Amino acid sequence: MKTTDIVTKKSSEHVLVCLSSSPTNKKIIDEAAKLALAFHAEFTALYVSKTQEDTISSDQTEDKKRLRSNLQYAEDRGAQITTVIGEDIPFQIAEFARISGVTKIVIGRSNTKRYHIWEKHTVTEQLISIAPNIDIYIIPDTIMDIKEKNNRQLAEQIIPTGKDLLITAAVLFAATALGLCFFELGFTESNIITIYILGAMICAMLTKSHFCSLISSLCSVLLFNFFFTEPRLTLHAYEPGYSITFIVMMLASLFTSSLAYRLKKIARESAGSAYRTKVLFDTNQLLQKSRTEEEVLKITANQVILLLDKDVVIYPVENGDIGPGYLYAKDENDENTLRMDTSEEEVVRWVLKNKKRAGATTKVFPKAKCLYLAIRINGKAYGIMGIRVEKKTLSTFEYSVLLSILGECGLALENLENEREKERASLMAQNEKLRANLLRTISHDLRTPLTSISGNASNLCNHHKLLDDATKEQIYSDIYDDSEWLIQLVENLLSVTRIENGEMQLNKSLEVLDDVIEEALKHVDRNKSEHEIVFIPSKELVIGEMDAKLITQVVINIVNNAIKYTQSGSKIRIESGNTKEKIYVTISDNGPGMDEKSKERAFEMFYTGQNEILDSKRSMGLGLALCKSIVEAHGGTIEVIDNEPRGTIFRFYLEKGDITLYE
């Protein structure tokens, strides 16, 4: 037993590998995959992006090509891809590890050294210091020079575009023009300095390059000196204190523009992250409310369209094979269609077989129209999603959110399947219980009348000469009653079986309801002599379209039920009549009545209530359940209500028959 517990216990290990654009990152991914396999651990690949722009895009630089290749390689090795955004890479890795329960981190180590004492520690050094409780495996990375890479990225951020230069010039011109107006109006120099600082802030908000902020700060000082200090229109200044003013103005402009640039970047990243987080949250909430596979797939497709603004096609997996595809267009009026031709079918089947992405922007079937990904959970594919990416590669952050949405979809589909399995198991258990109850009840209920018949027959065989005529007549009567009870029981069982198997066929014809009731009263329990049974025919002609034999059985069962469950001398009243569109039969008694629970369950199979049966025979609880099935098969209804001041009323309604008179 202990061995089984050890084998089936789920591993709590979680291995995290850090992704980068390093050429040797695939080696690090391989080592992490081996580690995850050895520990039977959950495997996650994390990429930390400093900004949302620092992601995979259509720009075909070597770094981005390698990053995209490493990301796909990690996914092929079974890793769950995740992307986070943050300036402090070691902190983001450590925080993600803490939240996700990571126990082991695999990261590459570069041979880049600190050339100056003021330079920061490397990522690996910082990670070791802030995550001391996590096992960190450092794989040497001797090829990629991170310092050189950072220098290239810094150069890309500094070099301004022509648009940024034009914006900078326009802002400086506007600030100078406004300053001249202030000067003519007699404003002090401090007010004009404020205008230039405001201009540097506006320039930082409207441009992307840090260099533009530096240009605007330097030019603000020079323009202020040229236009507003004595001697004017020169770069000289008479006042010796102006040099301090220029330095302070320069520093204020730089700090202000730097803060504005940082705030702009944070606001942009926060807006994007908030939007994607909302997409994920809404996806989870909507999928929890869905109850069918079609709803789940539609919600997933709509959320992917919101995220990527691209057309989506989904192919459900039915019995291990691909079903017909469903197209979800980003524009409802778009006439474009994504049809599954031979080449696309080959891609979809490859994705289903290998559980990996393929199609456009990948190395597998790169000429396909869409990028295809499997909707899967726990190794089982529930569908294949195709996204028309139009040869534009998704960013790592978009791809990470997309995988999260697909994971939510897979989980929702798995939950629906589990619910169906539970329903099937519950139905099987219910059927098994029903079968057991049926066998137990039949064996119990048949024993009493069969024992009585056998005993009475034995008395007649062995002692018929010693029995007087009155005793013999009583024995004959008992045998007849027991045999009639058995016949009624068998009739009910056969009828229930036919109804459950869907084999009951109604032989409908126009019948006078009062004649059917009178025929039924001829076959009710022999104990009816102990009760007062009154039939009050309708004053009108009551005709319905029915199977007379089955409706007779309904009346017999309800009257027999009243005889069994009411005291001797009780009054059983039967009435028939017409309504506007229906005909009805009412059977009432003045017995002890039924409580609310019994009324609610009166038509359940095998439910016999709490009342004792006065003729010492148990009821199987089939009679009223059979009545309900027969009446509903006729398109009618049946109900049970209280009789005033005491007792119970059963009433059922049937369709009225149409009579055509010929003169």
C-alpha cells in the first residue's frame, strides 16, 4: 500500500529555465528539460522583457531570430512558455519563481566581467543573492557577450529618428516664441526658464529617443542664453551668476525629461499589460459560465481576436480525429474565408499528432495560411486553433497570453468532459440501484402471494376431505385474490419495461371515457367491498382519443392505490368531465392523505411512502409511476392534491377527441 502511494504521488518539483537570445540558450534548455524529466517536475520557460517593444517582431535582427528560435525550441521540449515585463530582470525571475512555486532555476552564465566597480552585478549574481532558498543551476554561456549586446541595444535607443528630430525642433521653436512673448510682456526670467523646462518635458513625452531629451535640454539652455540674457543675441553673459543658472536649468531639464520619458514608458506598458490581463480574466470568467463545447470554442476564439485582432479558425477533435472547422472572423462583414484545403489539412493533422505548433512563421509548413496550435491539457488535444498571422510573428508576450488562453480553453473542455463522465457514472449507478431495487422488491413481493397460493393449494390437496364448504370457498377466494394481484404486478412490470425501452406503442382510438372507467372498475382489487366506491358519470358526453387498455390500467392502479392506503369503510369517488380543450378523470378518497414529501415523490418509481398497506402486501411503487408515464405518453398531465377536509385527489387530463357528425 505504501509503495502504491509513493508511485501515484504527484511530484511537487517545478523547474524554471530562463530564455534569452543567446546562441547557447538551447543548450541551457536541454539541461533544464533533462532536469525536469529526472525529477518528473513541471517545466516552465520564462522570458523577461524590459519593455513591450523589446519583444519578437517582424524586425529580422539576429538577436530576435535566435530568441524566436529558442522560444520554439523550449516549447518543443515540453516547456510552458511565459513572458513577464520588467526593468529588474533578476527580481522578475525571483518573484515569478516565488509565486509559481518554482524549486529549481536553470540559467546561463556569461563570461562578461565587471570592468568598473560601479557597474552592476551580473544577472546570475543578483539572482543568487535575492533567491537564496531556490536551487539555481548555472550553465556556462561562453559565446554571447552580454556587455556587447547591451551596448548595441543602448545605441538603438540613443540614435533618434527624423520624426523625433522634427518634433524636438518644433517644441524648441514654440517654447522660444512663447518666451519672447513673455519677455515683451515684462515677465521675469524664472517664468521663461519654466517654459523651457516644460518644453523639455513635452519633448520627452512625444519622442522615443533619449537623445532627443538631451538635445532639448542643451538647446533650451543655449536658446535662453542667446535670446534672454544680456548681452542678447549672443552666447555671452555679463552676470557671473548666470553660469550657475545655466547649470541648474540644464539639470532640471534633464531630470524632468528623464522622468517624463520613464512615466510615458511605464504608462504605455501598464496599459498594455492591463489590457492583456483583462483578456485573461474575462476569458476565465466566460469559460466558467459555458456549458457546451461550442460555447467554449466561441468564447476562446473571440478572446483571441480581442488579443491579436486576427481571424481565427478552430478544428474540434472528435474521437481522436479532426472535426469540421469553425471560422471566427475579426470583422463580421469580412468575406474572407479560411477553407481547409489539402495542404492546410496536412498541417492540422501534424499539429494534432505532435502536439506542437506549425504553419506560418514556423519552420514546419511555413507556407501555410495560418499559425496552428493545439488546444490541449494534460497531454490530450481537444482542438486545433489556426490564426491568420499574415507572416507577422507574434511577440513573446502576445504568444505567452495566447498559450494561457488556450490552456484555459483546454481546461474548460476537460471540465465539461469530466462532467459528462460523472453524469454517465451517476446514471449507471442509478440504473444499477434501480435494477437492484427491482430485483429485491420483486423477490419480496412475489414471495407473499406465492407462499399464500402454495399453502392454500397444499391444504386443498392434503386436507380437502376435512374442510367444509365455507372454508374451501374462502381458500378459493384467497387463491384468486393472490393470483389477480400477481397478474396486476406482472402487467405493471411489463408496461414499465416497454416504456423504459421505448417499445410502448399507443393504439389510439376515439373512446367514451365513462365506458373505460366502468370497465376498469370491474378489475380493481377484490378488497373493494370493504370500501365505498362511487362513480359519478359526466352529464355531458366525454370522448377522448386514447389507448383504452392503457387508460384502463391507469384507473385500476389509482383506485387500487386508494384501496390499499385508506382505512376500511373509506369513500372513493370517481368523476369524469370536460374542460375547454381537455377531458379529465378525478379519483378522490377521504383517507389519511399524503404529506408534502409524499406528494412530491408520489410518481417516483419504487417510492411507497410511509403509510402501511392494510392488506399486508407491500407495494412495489410501480403503479403511480406507470400511470404518469402512460398519461404523458398520451400528451396529458397528472397531478396529486389534497382533498378537503381530508384525503387525497388524483386527477389526470387527456386530449379531447374530435367527432364529425354526418347527417
